[in-house]
Amino acid sequence: MARQIQRILKIESLKLLLAVGFFLAASLLFSHPTAHAANPTTINFQGKVVNTSDSTNVGGGPTFTFVFRLYQNVNIATYNPNTLSCAADANCYWEETDTLTVTNGVFQVELGAGCAFTSACNSGHSGIDFNSQNALSLTMKFSSDANGFMTPLMHLQSVPYALNADKLGGVAASGFAQLTPGAAQTLQPSVDATGLTVKGSGAGTTQNIFDVQTSGSANLIQATGVGALTLSSQGTTQTLSLSTAASTSVATGAITIQSGNASSGSNLNAGAITIDTGTSTGTGTAAINIGTTNAKALTIGNISASTTTSINGGTGATAIQLQVGASGTISVGTNAAANTIQIGDNATTNTGNTQTINIGNLNVAGTTNVTVGSTANATAGTTTVQGQGTVTLQSLGAGLTIDTTAAGQTTAIDNSAVTHTVQIATGAAVQTITIGSTNSTSPLTLQAGSSGATLKTTSTTALIIQSTTPTTLFTADTSGMIITIAGTTTTFADLTLDNAHFTSTQTNAPSAGTPTACANSPVGAVIARSTDSAGSFTIKAGTGTQTSTCQIVITFNKAYGTTPTSVILSPGTNVNSTTTVRTAAVTALSTTSFTVVMSGVATTAGTVYTWYYWVVE
């Protein structure tokens, strides 16, 4: 019975579907047009359910569950929709379940109301595009029928006059510009003589008569009725190309941008050409780039005219920059005529203002050679760099080199006879002063007058002697008062004293504590001229019963930075004799002191024992 119901449902539904389709077409043709905010998004569908006796009494109800599906590109006569779920079937684009009321066997539903056609709706797709999915077929399942979805499927067709819906005035959709095209579009008039003209509403209007905009309604090209044309890059770097046809036999045609000529009359200026940027905010910049890609020559001004060409910069740190590429040359005033090149303001009224002239690249590592005056090809000549006040030669990068290129020449820095101060590298940053050649085998001599030379600094590395590797051999720390002679893990450094003495002096000597385990009232003392590094101390045994374990603590005047490596002891007076043997050992060592304990033969009351020490750090 269920299969019979399904078969009748198919036949009756198809009949009703066709009837509904023709009814809708007729209503569109003969009804008055009505303005809609948007096209309907559902499809009206009606059907009739009967049992095997062709009766509308199908039992149950009055509500039943219907499941509708739409398939794309399937053979409606042979395709079986019952083998896979809609989500697993790539041909199934839409599925909707509706609970409908059946009255006298008739049901009605708006397909797409339960699950919009633009949604996945239990399928593996993101929705239906009725413009591209145009081979759709419908099937349905009634009240959980065990036989599943009905077959054959019903192909959705157009009503007769809907066949013209893809045209406007008989012109196909491809003949119109589209807001969301699938490919590039071309606007081309059908008659060349007519062309394409966009006119404003009246002469002299400042309103826009032509706009090319982005999707966000931002203007890219804008033309007004007064002749103003605005091009906008919308925040990104863009190129406006005025190109001519390329040729392999002749030079490409030139493009001239020229203002209008002066009208008839006297002393009239020609029209000016202004190339400018918009305003910037904060620390932003506004740049005009001319000939930065392919240009090989750039001419500004007319050298044959008795006029002045002015290049004005702003108030920024780099108001005007003249730059060239690799191995390029900037030439200023190279013609043969006598001329004066003035850099900076020489006006007598410009008093108190500081002028800075930078030559060379301030941002990228490289060598800048500045030749002032006669070059090596000149037979004679003197170059003088002078100032009324202070003349400062300063490098903002790796260093400043002052040298001569010819052999046997002398480079003199302020050799006047008056008392003066020569300052070299006095900035706050790390300074490097190279005197002499780092590649030559010739020695370097530094010579001072009768008063000697003094090197002053507050750095922890006041003076460093290095090899060219560079490997540091000698470091003088004037802050920590430390002199370091350093070798490497493979090459140890040697300190050699030739015909010399090694002397250690100290204003305040270390101190000796009262000996312990040394009879009654023993006395300890550090001998004069002793230092924290080396010296001697004495232990005077007390009275009463003597011991052999007399000990003393020697405290350094200034603590070491780290605990010394060892203390070397050497016996002095009354320590050893032919009949008595006494030894001593360092039992404790720290950054502030070391402890010495005697052993062997017991001490003698009132006897002074002397030990020499050397602290190895």
C-alpha cells in the first residue's frame, strides 16, 4: 500500500506541479507589475496523497513528515536517491524536512522556508546557485516510508515566458556590465564614430561627472565639470603610466607635459605646473619621485637662460638630498667658466643660526671620499679648511681618517705655537682612534714633550692592547684598578721583567689576629711593607704550657673579587733548626682572609716565629 501511495503521490504531484507552474506564468503575464524589495526565496509546491484504493484516507494524521531533496545533474529516470545520505552524496545539493498538514489528501509547502537554498541544508555543499545549478531534480519521502524517496525524480523546468528572463530588451546578460563578473569586462561602443561620452549637467559645475570607485566607494578616478582630474592610490603605491607605442627601429615617442602660454599682452607669466602631494600628519612624509626607475638623465632648469633655478627644501633633518647609485658621481659646477659654489647661507644677517652640511651616506656603511681643492693631477695648490670659531671634523659612522696619499708627507693637526687643546673623538659613544697603518710593518712612534703624556679615562677598559685578530693582550681597568695580561687557551701570555724588580706596595697593610691554641697571651703581627699580595707575619708564643698547633688569621686590607687560588708559605726565623722541625699549612682561604696552623714541635714560651706568604689570585 505504501508503494502504491508513493506512485500515486508521484503522478499527482507532477500533475499539480505542472498546473501550478502554468498558473504562475499566467499570473505574471496578466497581472499588474508590483515593486518588490527582493525576489522571493522559496518555491511553492502542492501535491495530493491517496491510498491504493485511490482514496485520500491514508490513515494517521492530520500531520505528516515530508523530506524533500534537490539533486544536480542526475538521470531522473535511473538515479536512485536511496543509496546515500544527502551529506554523503555529491549530487545532492539540498535537503529539507517539513511537518505538513494533509487535508483531503492535499498538502502545500514552501520549499526553502525550513532551510534556505543558500545554506548547506544537510548536504556537502554551501548552497544552491540557481544561475549555475540549472539542472535540478526534486524527490521526496512521505511519512518515513520504508520504500524511501520516490523515483523517478522530477526535473525542475521553466515556465514558457521565463525563457526570456536572462535578457533585457532582447539583449543577453553578457551584453551588459556586471557588478560581480566572473571574468574581465570590456566597454566598447558598437560604432567607433560615436565613442563613449560622459557629460555633466551644466558648464562649470564642480560636481563629479565621472567616478571610478573601489568596492568600498572610495574614489580612484574623479573628474569634475571644471576640468579637475583626481587620481587616488588609496594608501598603496601605484603607477600612472603615460606610454607611447614601442618600436625596435626608432626611438619611442616623447611625452611633454606643458602648461598654457601667456595671452597677448606685456609681462604676463605662462601657466605654472604644480606637482604636489597631499598633506601628511604627525611624523609622516610626503615624497615626489621623478625618474626613479628607468630615467638616465634628469634636467631641471635652463643653463642658457639668465634666470634662477631654485630647489627648496623644508625644515626637516634631510630637507634636500642629492643621491646617486653605485659608482655614480654628483658634479656641481663642472663647466669651464669661473664660478662660485655656495653651500650654506652667507648672508651677514644670518647670525646665531647653526648650519650643518652632510657629505656622504649617513645611513649605509661605505666609503665617502671628499676632495677639497687641487687633486693629484694639479701641479700646485693649497687647500684650506677654516672657520672663524671652532672647526669640527666628525664621523657619524665607523670613524674619521685624516691622511695624505703621497709618500714622505706630513699630516699636521693644529701645529700652531700658541697654547691650545686638540680634541679627537670626544663624543659619548664608543670611540676608535687608529694612528698609523694597520697593514704596514713600519713601527709607530708616539712622542710627547718634556712634561710627558697622560691618558685619562673613566672606562673599565681604559687602555687595551690587541692584535689585529683582534685578541686582547693587555687591559687597564681604571675603574676597578685592575691590569690584566691575557693569553688564550692555546697560547699563554708571559710577563717578563728584564733587569727589573717586581715591587708590591700598599698604604695600609693587612692585619693579624690574636693567635689561638698558642699558650697564654700570644701575639700576632704583620711585618712592615707587607701587602695583601705578599709579605710576612710573626707569631710570638705565650706563657705557660706550650702546644704545637698554634694558629693565626691574616685579614686582607681590601677583599679580593674572588677567592684567591692559593697562599704559598715559606718558613722564616725560629721555625726550623737541626733539632726542631715545625711546619705550617693554610687551613682556610676566602676573599677576606686566610688561616695558618702550625704543627710539629711545640712552641717555646716568648719565642717569635716568622713566616713569609705569597697570595696567588
